[in-house]
Amino acid sequence: MAATQGGTPWSTVEGEARIDLATCHLSDRRLDAAQDTLMPLWSTPPEWRRTGLLGRLDRMRELLTAEPWGQVPQARQLAERAGFFVAARPTPPALPSV
């Protein structure tokens, strides 16, 4: 997922799959496995953060702030990290004036 792995800015499929797998781990109550699964995602450059990736991560963040995870400190930290990741999305280019 990292830029050093030779991907392109459009190859976010691995990151999306990691988020989906982490969400499955959370539904299985395996927070540690979810955290491990997401570790490579955090090095994704902001300019590579596309809608599919960010939408999935935002939904996972919502899951982490609800029961049963809402009161678990590690889950709240993961939700916060996901929030920072999503907030660092690239600024879309301005539309040309007509």
C-alpha cells in the first residue's frame, strides 16, 4: 500500500480490502487483528486517498465509536487515527470558470 511498493495513486484496492478485512475482524471482536491489518494503510500518501478508501474507513470509524467498541480505549484510539487519516484527504482541484 505504501508508495515504496510500486503502486500507482489509483491502486487503492489493497487498502480497501484491508479496511474490509479489518471490519470483519471487528465483527468477530478481534480488535488486535483489525489494528494489525490496517497498519500498512496509514502510510498511504494523502494524494492517493480516494473516495472508496475514505468511505470504507469512515464507516469503520463509526463502527468503532458504537457499542461494543465505544468504551474500549484501543478502539477509540483506532477510530481517532482513522479520523485523522480521512481528514487528511487531498483537496479536490477547482472547477474551471466558464
